[in-house]
Amino acid sequence: MFAVMPQQWTPVLPLIDVGPEPQQLRVAGETLVVFRDAHDAPVVFLDRCPHRGAALSLGNRLEDGSLQCRYHGWCFDAEGRCLRVPFNDLNDRARAKIAATAIPCRELAGCLWIFTGTDAPAEPTLPDTLQGDPTRFGTYRQEWQAHWTRAVENFIDFTHPPYAHRDTIGMYSFDYAERGGTASVDVEEHPAGMIMTNYMGRRSYGFRADWYAPNMTRLHFGAGNELHVYSIPLSDAETRVMTVRQLPADADPRGWSDRAAAVDHQILDEDRLIVESQPGDIALAEDEISVATDAPTVQFRRWYRDNILSVAASA
């Protein structure tokens, strides 16, 4: 289950896109159904009815908040328990053996999060900049035709902007790079991942970025101006890149997200052009050459081997 990224918490959708109507969602190689119950709480199941495997996303959410399969009318509550099997007088014991596969989910930092398994061992680890009312965050997303590990590496790599973003955020460092300038990076482990401090030339000032396992990069543009970027696997060849910002007190989430799209899309389009040209899973990249400024991606590759590939192999 979730072979592309097993046993991990990840955001999957902006909260503003999750409503009462069932919708199909692809995450880490699995197909899911997402909806809100009668109490407006999000619910996530594998998108398969346990009866004959029909897609539950084709069904209806009933007034009591349960989900009814469109094929034979079987009904499931928010925990996946079977409530009704039409045309069959099942007793409680028989019905208790029937369940849709429920996936742990949370509403956090503007997004619907899921655990890519059925039994989450702990809650997601979030930085302080993603704490608080989950509705007070703005989001923007793109779909990339790339493996999620390539997207993560892009967002923890800080020697590509002078070239990939030469006409935008990299314009000021391009001439420095071309004149023979040097760069360095310090990598410090922390419980959730790593802290990277990137220097161009002298080490009197560095740009900080944090990586939170498995797939979030936090970019520090100044106090109160942190950008969070998630690389969310949809399949082994598709990734949802989603940016998240904490909103000002009086901001409308959807309006703010629309404005963020105008800012983020150009930079992400420049990244996407490069990342979609790369071969897939970094696990297959044994012939690639690394240098000193690749220290963050080298560490990420080590984590990926020990925490994703090993888990997938043992499943």
C-alpha cells in the first residue's frame, strides 16, 4: 500500500478544495476517496468498495454523513464501518466484518493531510510557522510529471537559481557564479530532518532552509515571511507541488491563494521545466556525480534509502 511513499504523513489537498461531495484522489500510487461527513470533518477511504471493488468516489454522501456505494448501495460511516447492506438482513456480527479501508487524516496548515498507511504511529511534525488555525493558510499547487524525490531535491538545492532562474530570483547571483564565485552549505541534522545554511562567497550571511521529512522545505525569507513547499507523490511519475503560507489576520484564504498563484507560478514553472527533464526515482541515479554543494541532496538520498525504499521493500 502507498508503495511510492509508505508510512508517512503528507498533505494532499488544500482544505478549501475538500467538500461534502466524494472526490477521487491519487496519492503515492493509491487511489482514494475524500469527502466531509455530517459534522464537516474530512474522511478518507481507499477508493474501493469491499463488496465488488467499485469506486466509492462514484457514490453519494447521505444526509447522515455516511458514504453509499453507487453499485449496490452499501453504506459506510466515517470510520469505514458498514452500516447497511440492501436486500440482506445481516446481523451486527456479520456486518461488523465488512468495512471500507479508512486512511488517517487531519486538517493542518491549510491542507488535508493523510498518513500513507492505515495505522499512524504519531502525529505529523510541523514547524511553528505551520501551527494554529488550519483555515488561516494560503495555498497554491501545480502538477509535475516527475518523481517526487526529484522535486524535493530541487527545493533543497541552492546552486541552481543563478541558472534555472536566471531571469527572476537568480539574476543577481548569475554574474557572481559566472565570474568564478564560490558557494558552500552547512547541513545540520535535527529531529524532523535537516537545517541548511547556504552561503555565496563570504560566510558572514547565509540563507537558511529547513527540510522536514518526508517532503517539505521551509524557505526563510525573513521573520513572518516563510514559504513552505511540499512535493507530494501522486504516482511514481507524478508529483503535486504545493506552496503554503500563513495568512495575515484579515486575509481571505481563497483570494490570498489566488494572489500567491500569481507570484509562485513563474518560479515553479522554471523549476518544473528542469525537473520534468530528469530521469525518475533518485534510487535509479547511481551514475550521477555529487560535489560539495550537493551535501543536502546527498543526505536526503541517504534518508530516502533508509526510510522509504527499505520500508517499501519489506511491505
